[in-house]
Amino acid sequence: MNNTLTIEAKHSPEFLERLLRVCRHRGFSIITINATTEQQLTNIELTVSSERDISLLIKQINKVIGVLTVTLSASSRNIKASA
């Protein structure tokens, strides 16, 4: 299942490293990541994939130092078909 998160955080050099570590430790694979920085804020759109419940990751991301908001933007299920 793919989920897209929108994260707003205070700009710091180590923030992205912390975010990626949390995703890896919680068993989520990163599909895409887009980040922009304006003034002292970093906006990140992160698409992750896992069979685990996305709320587990959202709770942990909220605990990362510097995170202001985390929003679930989209969810989609991967459907595999075979003949």
C-alpha cells in the first residue's frame, strides 16, 4: 500500500536524515521524496510503501525534533493481477 505524507518542519541540516531513519526503522520503503525549503521551513512530500498501518509511521514522525505538521495526503493500494 502506498501512502503520501506532507510534512512541514523547521529547517535543519540533520532533519532529512532523522526522517529517513524513522521510515526505515518502522519498515516503510520510500518511493518518492520531494523537498522544498522556504525561509526557515522545509516542506516535504513523502510517498512510502508498506503493508503496515500508516498511523504507526505518522505517530513516529510527529516525535522527530523539528516537525510542525504531518498530514496524510493520499493512500492507494497496489493490486497485482496474474493470469
